[in-house]
Amino acid sequence: MRKFINLYAMILALPLVAIMSSCEPRALTEADVTVKNDQLDQLLADENPEGYTIYTLNEFLDTWMTETGNLLSDSTLYRTRSTADGKFYMFTVDTLPTNGKGIYIRGRVTTDDFGGNFYKSLVIQQIVNGKQQNLRISADLGSAGGMYQTGQEIMIRCNGLAVGRYANQPQLCVPSYNNNTFAMNASEKVGWNPGRIPSAVFRKATRMIGTPDQSKLVYDTLTLTQLFNEVKEKPLPDSLDMDMVRKADGRLIVLKNVWFTGQFDDNGTIKNCTTEKPDSSGSANVFAPTTLNIGYPQSRIISNGKKSMMCSCSEYAKFAYYYLPGANKKGVSDCQNWVGTVTGILGWYQDKASSLSSPDGYEWSITPRGIPGIGFADIYMEKEIGMNKFEVWEPKEYDPKDK
């Protein structure tokens, strides 16, 4: 009898096993997640019966991003600090048509989120007539670099998304309304601003073209003096300079012959970094000490002796509590002896429009993707220790036990 029951149970279980096994997803193939260049025309034609346009990144901004955005009205305001005179806005959102002709952009990913400086964000690069065009993308992806690796070319269907500026930096996004009453200067920050594209929406809108190829990325290698001959060091609050700033944002550069000065910008005042603990003091001589969870990007000054700019880093980056090159538990007196290159993403972060006319501060910044041993080795420094002999900088993390 027991054998009969067991056999009967096995017979009943077979359909269930079959159903469960049929629900197992098949393994993804390369064809499921990537497309070849020669397949694009047919694919785009099939999904866009009304036609489509593939914009260069600058054409995309010129066509769809306006100065005020299309969400501005008496009832739906941007952050009050977004504008000082109603002419230039640091925070805007322009929604894009959902229907009609397809709106496409394409570019190669230049960033990586392993180091923690590009959390839930990407920057893409496109080379047009030998020059870089770039655009930030705000996407709610927990590990963007896991799927969209550095060097991967992507094409995005932008219909139904938005383009806007967050702290004057253009980006592909979705509308987001900030009503955080606990933020610092909360009354100035309530309103519309660019938000992250939901992960499922972004994946559906994005195609990967081929496989990642970092050799196709273009790095502009130049000195600080050369950079400021190409972009104005102190942009003016006028249409020409604001357009220049926004088009330069996201550029992948290598700054050569620079060093860390051991200083930082404290709300417009340049101060020396200290040997205080980075988990309690924003002046510590590391890349990005605590902001006490306010979350603004920390900056440390780099210089070539004549020109200066900021090296920006998130307090949540994996190397945030690593000493600056030349800094240690004793201070920053050795920083100027360590000279080399800083690679990263150029930006002009300005979240308060009333500061546009201020002659103080260093609005331009470079954001590295990592340091040696953590992500990309975007900072290379060396110190001369003898005739044609040099010591290469090896990153060292702050250790509270190191007295």
C-alpha cells in the first residue's frame, strides 16, 4: 500500500516539476543585451513608424533643453535658489514627448561607479568632428558599472524622459519634486529638479552597441593654464558663458603637472586642511571627510603654481578617507612635493544662482573615478628623491590608531 501511495505521489508531482522547470529563465546571450551597428537602422525603423532622429549630444541639449524648463509656472516652482534674476536657472526640467518621432542619443560610457564617486549616475562621451561632447545621465541603478561598463557604447530612446540641469549640470533625467523639510536651507531647496530615471525604464530605453572598448575613449590631456584658455576660468552670468559651461560639463580630461595644495574651500573661504578626524571634521587632510550627512561634494584644491581648481569627491566614495598625496598624520607640508596627473570628469557645480556674480571661489572641478588600488587609477603622483629618482605615491587610508 505504501509503495502505491509513493508512486501515486510521484505521478502527481511530475506536472509540478515540469511547470517549475519551464519557468526557469534561460541564460542571456550576447544578442539579448547588445546590438551590432549594422543592425541599428532596421531596429530603429521597426520601432519608430513615425521616423526618428539621432541627435549629437550638443544638438540634443540645444533642441530640447531650455533656460527655464517647461515645468516652471506660478504653481510649480523650481528651488528658490535656482535663479537670482529670472534669466539663468541652475535647476530646470524639460519633459520630452512620449509619442511621435523617436528621440535618440548615443555615446560611450566614461565613468565607473566602483570607486563611489558616480553613484547612480553615468557620463557618456561622443566624438564629433574630433572634439568631445558629453552628457550626464541620472539613473536609479544600484550598480550601473556592472551592466554599463566603462567604454560601452549605448543608445538611448529619450521619449517620455526629461532633460534638465542639477546645479547647472545638464543631464538626462526624469522630473522629481524635492520637499525635504529637514535639508540644510530647506526653504531654498523645495521645488522641481532632475531626478533619477527608474532602473526598469532606463534598461528598456537603452541598447548596448557592441561590447565595451575603453580604447575608444578620448582623454584631453592638458595643463590647467591650457584648460582655462579653452574654457573661461571665471564664467560670467551671461548666455554665452553659461552655454560654454554647460557644454564643457562632463568632459573627460587629464590635468598634468599639478599637485594638491593641502587646502579646501569652506563656503568660499580657502583654508588649510587639518589633522583632525575625517569622520567628525570637514577640514581633515583626506579626499572627502564627512559633511555630517548633508551630502554635498567635498573638494580639495589642486594647482600648477599659477592656476587652481577643485578635485571633487563624495564623502561616500571608497577612498574618501584616504590621505591626499603628500599628506599624513603630521599635516600637509609635503603635498606640494608630489606632482603628477589627475584624470577625471570636468564639471562646474553651482547650486546657488546668487553666487554666479561672485568673483570668489573655484567653481570648476575634476572628479576622479578612483585612485590606485580602488577603481580607476585616476591620480598619479610622484616625488623626486634624488637625481632622476622618483618615489611613486601609494595611497594610504587614515587610521585613528596611527599616532
